[in-house]
Amino acid sequence: KVVRKRMIIECDGHDFHDRTKEQARKDRERDRVLQSFGYRVYRYTGSEIWSDVFKCAYEAISVLIREAYNEA
């Protein structure tokens, strides 16, 4: 059985855009639209990624594998 999963990983932080209430609102709105199309959206701060990029990647991949396994 083939199981397909979709995930979008976003990097949030001041290096990428100002963290204002308006930007946060736009981010949440974007998340809802993407989720309505079946995408799981994971957001990481730039600091999280710089601190441990492998931890971030492992977390995201683990979720996809676990969900695929549960559906198979």
C-alpha cells in the first residue's frame, strides 16, 4: 500500500520577517489554508534550526513516518 503524506516546514524568525501581530495573523491564516489542502504545517524558529537542525528534521520526519505507519 502506498501512503502519501504532505508537510510544509516553515522557518520563522526575525531574520525572515518582523514578528508582529499582523504577521502572526497572516502566518496562522496561511497555515489554515495549507491544512485545508491536507498539508501538515510545522514552524520552527531560526534559533531552533541553528541550535539543532537535525532535531528539527528528525521531529518532522518521525511524524510523517508514524502517520504513514498508522495508515498502512
